[in-house]
Amino acid sequence: MFAPTDAAFAKLPEGTVEMLLLPENKDKLIAVLTYHVIPGAVMSGDIAGQNLEVVTVQGSTIAVNATDGVMVNDANVIAADIETSNGVIHVIDTVLLP
């Protein structure tokens, strides 16, 4: 899972988060949230030196560039490999939008 920081959400255009939280935009919110998730538990060492296109749970692909640090689309991974009971979290500095 790619988890944006609070600062990443603050970079979104004003009103974006509030718009996504409206009941009538539930499908859009689900799309944004599932766009941040890829199947399986992928550690940064598993992809080191690679440039990949990865399918998200949402169904679209994201670009993962691990040739010099790790970038996901236009987001930088600022903390990697945080293991949890149900997966791995990689903290990013930008919200990913499908």
C-alpha cells in the first residue's frame, strides 16, 4: 500500500478531499483509495533497480521506478517497508489519482 502523508493531502486542490467524502462520490473515493494498493507484499528490495508498470487493486496501472530511490507515478517514496499484519506500507509525498 502506498500511503500519502498529511502534507500530500494538503497539496491537493482545495475542496478535493471534501468532495470525495460526499456520499454521492463514494465510487470515486473507492477508486482513489484502491489506486494506492497493489496485490501482495512487495518490499523495496524486491524491485530495486527496476522500472515497472504495476496493476493496482483499482484496475489501472501505476509506474514504479526503483532505479534511483523509489517513485510511484510522480510521488516519491519517503519511508519504505513498514510491515503490518496484512501487508507492507510505503509512505509517499503525493496523493495518487487514477
